[in-house]
Amino acid sequence: MTSKLTTTNHSRDIAGLKYVYPVISRRSGGLSIGINFNTNNACNWRCIYCQVPNLTVGVAPPMDFELLERELRFFLDYVLNGSFYHDFQVDKINRVIKDIAISGNGEPTSLKGFDRAVSLIGDIATELGVFPVSRFVLITNGSLVHRAEVQRGLKKLNEYGGEVWFKFDSATEEGRQLINHAGQSCQLSLQNLMLSAELCHTKLQTCVVDYDSGGLPLSERVALLNMLKKINKSVRLKEVLLYTLARPSFQPESVKLEKLSAEILNEFADQIRQLGFTVSVSN
Ligand code: SF4
């Protein structure tokens, strides 16, 4: 018996594979095929809204490239030519591969051989006709973009017409410490963001939450708008994905977190639009 895949069922092991998992995504509006490099639930950040169970500090474990290839070929064939949609009772409206997303239980660019993994996924999806119709997305906190291997991976991603969703939740040191436990300054993160945008189409993904009933503090709002004003002048970076908590966090701060209201999100989105950005809001 298989489960029904819905926008709230995000179990990474629903298909019984190690690296590949299906998600019906609210943000993309169809089937998103996720690739999880961080099978050890390790990340170099600890965001207080993180939904990774048993999150630990660390990097992705060594990749079994042969297994990744076997799983991806098997799964794409199952979706394209097999009974996947029927088996998982996917609603007709969602029966389309919107994207293949490198997005896992931790920071994917920490994988040794990150560039090789990007090429492998890109080559298989191109060979099977999934790219360039569907998008190739990397969801990252962007903290390792200064590394040569990551930059090679982003160049590859660009060759497949891919895009980077670069996490940028706060433009204050206090906010980054509170929300992301980032350990990387705002300035360095901004430099990585610029680098990413030079190498590949890049969108900012900004998660805003209500922490301890504080709403969206004015200082955070102003700092982020000022940062966006700066990058608006210098980088090809015109899109922001603004979202709030969709599911409960697995972090100890969970009890202090609430999603922000649609009203606040939309108001903030409008302020960002006034700077010339395209903003998608997900709440
Ligand atoms: S960067 Fe992503 S995986 Fe890492 S702690 Fe934050 S939300 Fe979790």
C-alpha cells in the first residue's frame, strides 16, 4: 500500500530510495523530484525553523555515485513511463515534473564531488528529456559558494539552465545568529550571493517567521530592504521567494515559532517589489 502524495506529505523516504524522493510542492505547483545529498541529516547551519529530524552539525557524507545514477534513472522511468502517479494517488492537476531539486536534509554544497553530482543529475535528466522542460534547482544556504568545487558546480548548473535558490533570511548579524545560527557574517554571505549570481541564475529565498511573538521586527525589515537596494544596483538578481513556516520546526525553538500572517508577508513583498524585484509569496 502506498501513501497519497500531497503538499503536506514531505517524507523523504516515501519512495524507499536513499537519495531520490518525490514531493508535491506548493511552491512549484506539481511534482518536485528531490535529491538528498545529506542522508546523515547534517548541516553547517541550524535554522530554528528547520524541519530536518535529528539535525546535526556537519557535512554531507561521501556520495555513492553509482547508486545515485541507478536511483535517478529508475525513478524518472517510473514517473515518465510507469505507474508512479497512479501508485501514489497524485491528483491529475499535479501530474507534471516541475523540477528536479537538489534539496536535502542539510547543506548540499558540502558534498565532496558536488560538481560531479550536478553533472550526473543534469546529464541523466537531459538524456531522458526531463531537461530543459523541467527546472533544475539547487536549494542552498549559500555559505560555501566561495569554494572552487561549488563554483564549478554552479557553472554546470548554469549549463543545464538551472537556478540557485539562495537562502537569505536576515541582513543583520543578530538576526542571522538567532534565525540561522549561521557563523558566517552578513558581508561574507552577501559576497557569496554576488558570486552565485555571476555564475548561475540566482533567486533569493527568504523565510520570515514570528519568533517569540515579535512579528517581523522593523529593524529586520529595514536591514533586508537596504541590502536588497544595494544588490539591486550591482547584480543580476531580480527575484525573491518570500515564505513563512509551512510545517512545524523540529528544533527546540519550535514552541516559540509561529507563521507570519499573509497580511504582513504581502505588505513586505510589496515593499520589496517597489525596489524592482519580482516577489513570489508562499504562506
Ligand atoms: S540551511 Fe536548511 S538544512 Fe540547514 S539548518 Fe537551515 S533549513 Fe535546515
